[in-house]
Amino acid sequence: MGKQIWIAIILVAAAAVFFVSNNENTIAQTEPENAVFSSSAIPGQIGGQDILGGYEVDADWPREINNKPGDEEWTWGAGQSIFAESEDRVYALMRGQLPNIERPRTQYLRDIAPSLSFPIGRLPWRDATAASLPANGGTGALAEEGISAWLARGLEIGVDARWDYCVVVFDADGNMIEEWTDEQGNCTMPNGEQLQRPHFVAIDPYDAEKHVWLLDDHKHTIYKLTNDGSEIVMQLGTYGVPGADENHFNRPTMMDWMPEEEGGASIFVADGYNGTRVVKFDSEGNFITQWGEPGARGGETRPGYWHNVHGIAIDPVGRRVFVNDRTNNRVQVFDEDGNYLYEWSFGPEPADIHDFMITADGHLW
């Protein structure tokens, strides 16, 4: 059985839905129909940790890739990001392909420990994040060594993984209707730059032309593309060069937009795995400001300090910036200029919130 993308898990990173009110100190929890939430008595914690909530996994979405000539023995690699422009146009970032192997039979290792079994790893049974190209995905890892670190495990490109189908578009039924590659099938941008770890894809909700934004954290670069991916309209960051100024990122992760009175939208970038800052640009890509400092892994309580700035979401009404301090399981909230307002916790492990978003109805997912 090939690995499937679990849409419910990707889109519903947290198992609760929150209403973002205009009161800076109030976030009221609401529940989708049939959702089951775990309660918590931990001070400052909001929401439970039920992974799926009121949603069901569609195990056949997207459709397998093995019906295409040359791909009969392969399945999708790790699903990195997803964005629905409409029901019939869903963008997804995939980290290549993995061998389409059968799930191993569960074997209990009672001679080691009565509760231990094999396979061991993330749901459902294979850790595609670790198996897919490249390596060095974690906080503090050097992006420049991502491919060599993967090869150093004794793995071979073309045998243990392949690097294609990195940017794809699906219809409502999970059929692949577009793949953004060059004529040779390589995962490249229109300017020829090779993608190494595409991490985030989305459309600015205030952009009538529906440009597609694509972020590659290993190449420290953000691309603004035409809706069909044929042309680069804007590029932020310096390809393959890490840094911490207005022209460089250090493994950026996510981004979001805030509408401006004069038109267009400001750009906020979570930077990121190694950058530990938020960077703000105007709608033309001009640098405005940045904030954030490197913090401890676990137990960090200082405002504006992060260990991993992973998710970011904008409240356009209250003009607030919600920032996910992932490895400290907390959300810090700032005004649009980077002034700290308040924070809350997702609770202890297994909480591991990667991303969140604020929808047009004012709910934080």
C-alpha cells in the first residue's frame, strides 16, 4: 500500500478551531459538527489534541502515481504543503517519489519489550519525511548538506527515492492535472533554478490575478509565479545563500498577507528553521521590518524569542500576526509592527503544530 497524503491532517494541523475576535485577549473556541476534543487544565492552553477532530481521512486522495508509464513501482514522497485555489484546482508540494512497497507485517518483539512492535514510526507506518529527498529537514540542520546527508545514509537516487513531481495540481477527485517541471521532468523553476526542498505553496487572498507563491526552505528563496507557473513575477531571498538581512533568509518556512488601505497586501515571512525571525515586506517586495531572537528548545517563555518560527497567520481585522513557536508548543501574537501582545500554548507533547491559518470567517485553524 503506497503512502497517501492525509488531507485532514495537513489542513487541520490543530484539532480545534478558534474564533479570532477583535478583543486582543479573547479567542473563543468553537467546535465543528461531530468533533471530539480533549480538555485541558493546563494554564494558558487553548484547544485539545485530537488529531482528526470531526473529519475523516480520504485514503484514496490523491490518486496513486503508479498508473503513469515509468512510475509503476513508485508512490508519492512526503507531502510538504497544500493549497486549494478551488475545489478543482488544488496545489501540492511533494518531495519526489518513494518505492511503492507493501506494508510490512506487524511483528511483536516481546523479547525486547512487551509493548514494542514493528513497524515503528509516524502514521501510517513509513516515515516518508525521513525517507524522501533531501535530508537535513530539522531545526538547525544545514540546507547546503541536505542531498549529501541523504546519500551518506547509503541511499541511492533512482533506487530509494526519485526527485520529480515536486509541484503538482490536483482536481477534486485527486487526479493530477498539472506538473510543474522542465522539459526533462526536473523540479525546476522557470529561471532554471532547481528546487531542493519546496516547503510552502499558497495564493495571496487579496490578489485578483491569483499568483502562486512557492517557498523553498533549503534554497532560502520565495517565488511569486503566474497562476500556471510559467513565469516568475517576483523573487525574495538569494537562491542558495543563507542570511539574516533584507535580501537573505535562513530556511524560511511559511508566509501570509495583510491587506493595506492603498491596495495590495504586506507580506509576512516566517524565517524559519534557522532564521528565528519574522520578516515584513510591502506588496512590491520591499523590506519594511523584522523581529525575533534565537530562543531555547523547550521551556522558552521570553516574548519574541523562538527556536523554530514555523507557522504564521494574519488576522486582517485586528491586524495581528500569529506566530508559531513550534518546538516550544506556543503561539505568540504581535501587532503588524512586531510589538508583542500576548501568547498561548498548545500544550505539551505530542503537540507538534506545524502550521495554521485564519480563514475569511475569522477562525484560526
